[in-house]
Amino acid sequence: MKARQWFLEIAVYLAALLFLYTAASKLMDFDTFRRQISNQVFDEVYTPWLSYGIPLAELLVAALLVWPKMRMPGLAAFTAMMAVFTGYVALVTFGYYDRVPCGCSSAFENLSWPWHLAVNIFFTLLGLTGIILQQKERKTDGSELTIQKYRPRPV
């Protein structure tokens, strides 16, 4: 196995483990997570959707990541979710909001906001790298979908 393939596997499983851990920690202490969501800077009308949607989305993305045929959509969803959350953490870190909301899941509760931002940037870049490596992997193993022009056989 090439170094690129090893790195891709490590990146994918790190991403899946991150989302499995954060989803599990949110679901295991759901009442606390729900209170934390309702204390965020956005309107409380979103609390029910986010408190159920975030952990479910994390579990779904983790499943996509470890399912080889769905790895690319999993990487895309992981990277998009991490990019959105990284943007939010950056806004909190740099004082965009009037108040600092409470911490997030137990995975990051002991981190300062700047360290939280650094970890999120790392995982976002890991997701982007995974996408690039997965695309290269698909090209080298021939599994990339190609559309061929239909040409009738000569009679």
C-alpha cells in the first residue's frame, strides 16, 4: 500500500472517529447539549432542529466515511460541516458576537476558543486533503466514472 493510500485511510478514520465521538458525547448527555445549543448566538427556534440534527448528521457522515463506495460523499459532507463550524468558531474566537456562548461537546470543553479553532482548521484541512487523495485514488484504480460516447457497431 502506498503512503498516499495510508494517509487517506488514516484521514478518513480520524474524521469518522471525531464525528462518532462528538455525536456520542452529545447523545449521552443530551440535556446538557440541548441547553448548550439554546445558549448559542442564533435564535432558539433552531434549537430542536440542531440538537437532534447535528448528532444525527455526524453519525450519518461517519457511516458514509467508512463505507468505501460512499467515501467521497462522506468526505465532502465532513469537510463542509467542519468548514461551517470552523467559521462559527472563528467568529466566536475573534469577538464577532457580543457574548461568548458556552462550550461545545465534551470533546472540546477544556480547550480555549483559539485552540478549538486550531483543531477545527486541522480537521477541515484533513477533510480537504482526503478529498484530493480520494480523487487521485479513483483515477489510479480506474473506478472513476466516465461517460463514453455510444458508437454503434458496424454491421
